[in-house]
Amino acid sequence: MITLTRLLAGAASLAILASACGGAAQPAPTTAPTVAPTVAVTAAPTVAPSPTKPVVAATAQGSTSAKLTENKLTLADGSAPYLPAGNYVSTLSLVTLEKGGRTIAHKHGGIESIYVLEGTIDFRTATGGRIILKQGQGASVPPNTPLQAVNGGDGIAKFLAFFMTQETAPFQTTVDEAP
């Protein structure tokens, strides 16, 4: 019997992979789509910083994270186009932000991709990027990019966070300033 966690982890992995790499071509819908396309945060911001961006503290508030899976794997040369060969840890976490909640300002030693399950996430990076993500949308952040996720809606927000980190790199480091 497939557990809910395994089912959620499998679906999330596929969704995050699709959002991180642009996804596959889809047939033209017969009705108007209900979800906006996914976006990615890269070293050059995809969205210009907003002068009205509310300032938030670098500390966490109303944020919980539950690790769903963690796997060790070894990549050979050429097996992953943007990752060097070596030992990695892949991690999938479920992050919940209460109304008005936020994660701590931080950076990861590896790539992070998120996929919003519920609510609205104001996803901010130190490169000046700010994206408002709603259910069904995702974003990716390169290693060592300071970031913070803020609940941008009126209710609880939940997202899956997938990480691919070299075994020797720190998983997460707290930063002093909110992006």
C-alpha cells in the first residue's frame, strides 16, 4: 500500500522537476488554464524588485518544516548537466507558514526548488528577485543565494521544498539580513 507521504513525495518530485526545468510541452487546453505558468528564480532576477515590498525581519515566525524524505546518491560525470560528479543528499520537506508567517532568512549549500501546494508565497532572494507564487506554481534558487519565504496570503500557506546538496556542503546557513 502506498502511504500518503510516499504519494505526496513522488508527486512533488515530479512537479518540482517539471517546474525547475520548464516542464514538457503540453497540448493546448480546451478551456482557460486555472493556474499561471511556473517561474524560476535565477542569478539574474526574473521579476524586478518592488519599491512597495514590505520589510520583514530575518527571523522566522509561524513557520514549520517537516522532512519527508532524504536520500544519498552519487552522480557520475555527465549524469546531471549542471551538477559536478560526487556524492549528494536529496531532501524533500513540507513547509507550512501560518498567516503572517515567514521562514528564517537563509541560504542553502545546494539547489532549492519549491512547489506551492496551498496559499500564496512571497518568495524573495538577495539578488533582488521577488515572486508571488500561488498554488501549482514553483521556483528554483541556485546554491548560496540568500532567500526567505513569506506567507503572502490571508490563510495558511504550504509548499514542498526539494534540495540537491553536495554531501560536503552545508545544508542551510542562517543569514543576518532578510532579502
